[in-house]
Amino acid sequence: MAKYKPTAKKKRLIKAGSQTKWAPFWTVPKKYGSGRRVHPGRHTAKKRSWRRTKLKA
């Protein structure tokens, strides 16, 4: 990647990076109930890794 990045591209990369994080821990009991133990990454909308899937940014 280029040494100097345009600001618009930086913003797109930042947004894509934040979309791949796990859902907050408090969403688990909200969605499944207090007794169910589920990983918060299970209900994250977009799962992407910088190694696996590249962006068209």
C-alpha cells in the first residue's frame, strides 16, 4: 500500500476495521437470555480478516 493515503480511503479502512469487531458482551443475554452462553462474535454482522478477505476500498 502507498506510503501516503488519501483521507477518504483512510476513513473507509477505519470503518471496515471497526465493523469486524465482536458485538458488545451485553448483547448476548439480551438476544439469547441470561442462561445461554454464546460467544459475542457469533452475532456480528460482517466477519472479515485482513489476511483472508481483501477490501475494495
